[in-house]
Amino acid sequence: MVFRKPPDGGWGWVVVVVSFFTQFLCYGSPLAVGVLYLEWLDTFGEGKGKTAWVGSLANGIGLLASPVCSICVSSFGARPVAIFSGFMVAGGLMMSSFAPNIYFLYISYGIVVGLGCGLLYTATVTITCHYFDKRRGLALGLISTGSSVGLFIYAALQRELIDLYGLDGCLLIVGALSLNILACGSLMRPLESSESPPPEKPCVDKVPDQYFVYHEKEKTVEENISILEKGYVDEKCVNNMPDYKQDSILNKNVLSSINVNEKDTYKKKVVEQTNFCKQLAKRKWQRYLNYWEETVVLFKNKVFSALFVAILLFDIGGFPPSLLMEDVARSANINEDDYHMPLISIIGIMTAVGKLTLGILADFKWVNTLYLYVTTLLMTGVALFAIPFAKSYLTLAMLSGILGFLTGNWSIFPYVTTKTVGIEKLTHAYGILMFFAGLGNSLGPPIVGWFYDWTQEYDTAFYFSGFCVLLGGFLLLLAALPCWNACTNHSTKLPPNTYSYKVASSA
């Protein structure tokens, strides 16, 4: 398959539109799970901590499984993965309508739907990057708002469907809506060259060099390793032949290559193939060791280590409001007649605004993206501390909007990671950080729920959440301050391809 240069337009805009709707359809219900959370509390009568696991798994399992999701998209392509994941999301939502207990929801909603969302996220980002280069930032920004718009709409939609059809009917209808992901996925056409590839050497001529052990030409160990790694296309070509043709080819080669020195040649080839296997195993093991050595080098960078702690603590403390804010309002005995809009919807729409606004700010040369990210962390911690003092719908709505806007700092997180470790190590570092972000998403809501089960009020829980986010922000700020770097750089040399933040540095 021959890929051409990203067109930065054309069918790429169709891909952007369908990717937007894909994230809208798959993330709408999991991000707005706070509405369902209240119904599950009443239906199953379990504790808040145990019930919160359902929504936290749905939002965290995709990040935890991000390496697996990347392998699937790389192996099978974005379109097949998107279609398959559409079945997973829709099937998981429909299965959840028949859940007899909370443990069934852990599997159907938490794992099945969460893993489907993770696969779809990877597929949409990958296919969009294939179609865009110069406008990649704009394209990724547009599709990322799909999840925020989905949170805004699904919060009100699910509440209305529950009033009309009950919890089971709501999940069935939402699952049916998710089947539209199949139509969106089918439009994710892979970017291939319209021109036919140059004619290749016939398969018959290739077979002896690739598959016959007794060929007269002697090959080194390096050549054999190269043959094994590059011979996949030739193997497909041979396997697609009718059996009788393959047999005739192989028989012909055997008869033409056997000579009087067959025994000596055989022994020589056995030794050669043994060495080849040893060298291949050694090479694979060396790659494994190199991965862990690079990981150790990353953590020697103080800013990266602080960033890893900050993202973990931020997701432990900052994610629960999007899941539990509706229950916070109910626990505060706020009259439902005062509700003009679900609090989760406010979080969703302000998250979209935050992503766009913070992304635009990050493009200014005079803005230091790391300090901008630290500012959002510190402000989030202060807002979480203010939640226990909010006793009316208006104050909770204002705090929801502030928290939603600050949660939009996800749009500048790749900028921060790139400036911290360098573009060469971005993929490696970002995968590690996303794993711990998923861990924080999975642990945050249950921890807050357990605090409520223990104290029978949310005040202590949100004090804990605010403390976690503030601690992460202060640690990251301390690691990035120029005076700290000046003190540490005298004794410790930074690893290659890493950067020390200074006050005058630009995004």
C-alpha cells in the first residue's frame, strides 16, 4: 500500500466530521454518566464508592489500555477498528439495560464501553493525522470537541429519556444511537495513492530467495534477519496462490537445488539458521531493554517526573466533579425546580470552550505552556475547595463552569509534554503519562464516593480532591522554576532531548 502526502483538506474534512460525531456518540454517555449514577444508586442500593466504579472504569479503561488500542489500529487500520468498536459501545450500552447488579455493570458498561471508547479515540486521532499535516492542530482540536459537545447534550438527553422510558429504556435508546458509529467508521477511508504501484517481481521468482533453505547463495545473519522482517508481503503472495501451484514451485526448487554436497549444505544451513534465531532473539531483547532504559532516562528529568505526579493527582481530584456533581446538588437539597440546565451539561460545554481558548493561548510566543498548565491546576484545586461552600444551584453552576473550563487543559497537555522531553521522545512519554491519567480517572470517583460513605457528606471528599490537585500543581511548579533548575543543573546534567523551563521560554 502506497500512501501519498497528507492533502490537508479534501476527503480529510469528511474524516474530521465523522470523527467528531464518532467521539460525540461514543463519549456522550460515559462522560455524562453522572445522570445514570443517580439512577444506579437508587436501583441497586449500593454505596457511592462502589457505584462510582462503573463510570470511572468507563472513562479510565480506554487510557489504561492505550498501548493495546494503538497496536490494534496499527495492525488492522482505523476503519475496521472503528466499525468493530462501534459494535462494542452499542452492545455494552444495550447489555447494561439488562444488568441484574452493579457487578454486571462493571463489565458491560465499565470495561466493554470503556475499551470501545479507547479504541475509537485512537482510531479517530490516527486517521485524522494521516489526512492533515499543516492543519493537523486545527483538525485535532475540532474532533476533540466532539466529546465535550456529547457531554453537554447527553446529560440532558439521558435525563429526559429516563423520565420517559426509565433507566433500561434510556440505555437501549442510547445504545441504538451509538450504532451510527458504524456509518461514521465506514467513511474513514484510508489514505492511499490513487496511482497504481509500480509492477513488482512475480511471486514465482521471489519464492526461492525467501523460503528455500538450500539455495546456493550464502547469506549472513544480518541478511537473514532482514529477510524475516521484510518477507511478510512475499509470504502473502505465495499463500494466495492455489495449492497445486505452490506445490509445483516448491518441488521444482527442491529438484533443481539438490546436489552431491547436500549433506554438507544442510549442516551448514542448520548452523546458520541457529545463529540467525539467536541473533533475532538478542535483537528483540535489546529493544526491550532499550525501552526500559529510555523510560529510566525520562524519569531522570525532574520536570517529567513532576508532570507524571501532577497528571495522576489531577485526574484523581479533578475528574470526580463531572461524575458526582449531580449527586452533590441532590445532597445539598437543592430544589429541582431551580434547575435550568444539568450541571454536567455546563461542565461539558465549558470544557469545549476551555479546550479552544487554552489551545489558542498556547500558540502565542509569549505564553509559557508549562506555567499556563500549572495555573489551571492551581485554579482547579481552589475551585474544588469551594464546592463544600456552594449551597445553591447558581453557585454550583458557576463552579461547574469554572471546573469545566479548566479541564480543557487537556488541549495543551501535548504541548507541555513535547517541551519537556523533546519531540523524539513524545510518543514514549505521552503513552506513559496517559496510562497514569487513566489510573487517576479510574481511582478518583470511587475514592470520593468512599469518603462520602465514611462521613455521609461530600465536604471532606472535595477537600481531599482539592489537596491532591494543588499538591500536583505545586510540585510541577517547583520542578519548573528557573531557580530550581539552576541549583540542580550544577550537579546533574539533563538527559539528551530534554528542556529546562525558564521564565522567558515560549510555547
